[in-house]
Amino acid sequence: MESMTSRERLAATLNHQTPDRLCVDFGAGFQTGMGAGTVHRLRQALLGQPDYRVKIIEPYQMLGEMDEELRQALNLDVVGVFGPGTMFGFKNENWKPFTMFDGTPVLVPGQFNVTPAEDGGWFIYPEGDMSVPPSGWMPKGSYFFDSTRRQLPLDEDKLNPADNCEEFGVVSDAEVQHFARLTQHYHDITSYGIYMTLPGTAFGDIALVPAPWMKQPKGVRGVEEWYMATITQRDYVLKVFECQLESALKNVELLAAAVGDRVQVAFVSGTDFGTQSGQFCSVQTYRELFKPFHKAVNDRIHKLTKWKTFIHSCGAVVPFIPEFIDAGFDVLNPVQCSAVGMDARTLKREFGQKIVFWGGGVDTQKTLPFGTPEEVYREVRERIDIFSPGGGFVFNGTHNLQSNVPTENVLAMFRAIKDSMKS
């Protein structure tokens, strides 16, 4: 088969056509990356450069940047375009040195400000403002942040949907130009496939509900309170989603006009509907509460662009896959094959021609962090053999690779990927 560029390879894969070789992504999305510790050690193993400091491009999960040198060394096919702000409300700029608990030297944004927590961990602050309560906490010895609990007292008889809509709005001209500039650069200067993270389209994503980028979030902001509200305050949640949808559709229109078809994949939703052993909600709840909004966004995207739409939903989501497809999603991630019912062969056989699997290439809960290099190699080769025939598979792990994954296992994963391309 004639050799393809990365962009052509991704296009073929997304259209369920057989590419010249396996399409591979690490780092294009905040669900497909690597913890900074793993990126640092991998980079040292492949490129040396002992004084190089990896940039933390997503401080909530402490994800490391897959820079151009590393991207080329690993033969990656996709680059990501994100908004200018981070999960903590400051921009990725004015980089400064920082050292993680395990001694990994990194660079963090200038407003990445932490103070000691009682357990020896760190607190981090929205917009870097240490005069307000912290919005994130990293326990001592950990590798990423959790949102702190900032739920104000709730009077369920006086809930105001506007409180949960503060963060949703129409993107500014400057933000639109940010997306346009980056997509233009990657499209004209490189041959990578381009993945764009849309702002404000993830309805009910529990990682976003606490709003760690806001100094004083109001409304339903606690994890437990939000999940209960989807049952006990359904009308309230629907009004929040309706408000969110209004700005989301405007943002799709603005970005579609600004970036056009330079983008191939658009991240729409990161809302998890599965757990390790079951589902967060019933299929009927998905149909009533989430699906109409997903469908409205996907329909608008497909009307205005050629973008393929991407949903990230962890766990045992087999009952939801037909619903995701009907709602207009083209791509499913992370394909958690270790969850109940998520057998790789069954997924490929039943849904492989209807939705693209972006992930599932290796178990990031057990095999990759705790297996031997030989076990990692075998599992990666097996997953590639199952998912790749006929296209419709972008290789990635099952969610982000954590910062403490053994480097020899990561190298075994990439060796298996490379060897599969020779077959």
C-alpha cells in the first residue's frame, strides 16, 4: 500500500478504511496523554537531553507535553488544539521550574501557585489567586490533583440554574483566533491529523462540575450533590443544560467558520456513563437527560463541518454505545476493555463499522503499570490484531498513562506498535 501522511492515515481510519499502517495518538487530548513523569523518563530514554524539562500542559491531571521531537521519535499521527485556559483558570504561559514529589523536574505555568497541605501535599488555586480558597489538592506522593470541596449550603427550593451556567458563554474573538491560529499552523506546517477540544459541550462532566477554574462557584458543585440532582432535581439540570446548549451551538458555529475543515476530530463530551462494573445511570436516563443535547451539538457539527465527533466515557458503556451512535458520535474513547461487558472482540464485531475506537490498546489499570514488558507487548499486539482490521481504530491506552508507569513497559508498548506495522 502506498505510504500515507499522518493526516491521510487518520482520515482513512475515521472513515473505516484500512490505512497504510496503524494510526497512533498520545497527547492530542486530555484523555489520551501521559503523566509528566512518564513523559520525562520516556524522553530521557529515547532522546537523552538530561537538562530538558517537560511542560505540564494540563495541570489538573499533570499531563506532560508531547513535544515535536518526542512526537517524531514515537511516530505519532495526531496533534491537539486546546483552548488558551487550563482547568485552574490560568494560561499555559510564563513557564517556571517545578519539581514533582518523585523528583521529576518539570515546567509549570507562571500562575501555577501551590501551598503546603496538612498532609504534606499541595493546594492549588483558581487563576493562581492564593487569596481565595484552593480549588485543587494533590495528596503527598501523588501525581495529580483532585478538586477540593467548595459546595456552598444548598436550599433545594431556591436553586437558580444561572448559578451553574456562569462558566458557559460565547467564546471571545481572542479565543476564536487562538483556535484558528493553531489549526492553521498545524495544517499548513505539518502533516499531522488535527484534534480539537471544543469549549462548553460536555454536559454534566463530573470533572467540570466543581469548576476548579472559578474563584467562587455557586450552584450545585459537589460531586455527590450533582449526581443526586440528576435524579431529584431533573428539571433544574435540564435548565442548566438548555442554557449550556445555547452557547455551545454558537461556539460550534464560530469555530466552524474560523477553522473550517482543517480539523478532523472534535472532542465533544467527557461525561462518564460507566463504572468498572456497571453504569452510572440507566439507558433511559441517558435518553431523557443527555442524549437530546449530545444530538443537538453533533447535528450542528455535522451540518457545518466534516469533523468527526468524539465522546470520552469510561467504564462498562456497552448498553450506551447504540445510543451514542444514534446521538451522532463518531468516535468512542477510552474503550475500557477491563470493565464488565467490554470484551474487545465483541466490541469490534458488533460496533466496529459504526463507531471508531480511539483507545483500548493496552490496559492502563493493570497490565501497563504492573505487568512485565513481555505481558505488555503481548497484550498490545493482541489488541491491535483485534481492533485494527478494516480501519476504525486509533491506538491509545485505556485513558491517560500515569506518571509512575515503568519506562520499560512504555517502551515495550511502542515496540509492539512498531512491530505490528511490519506484519
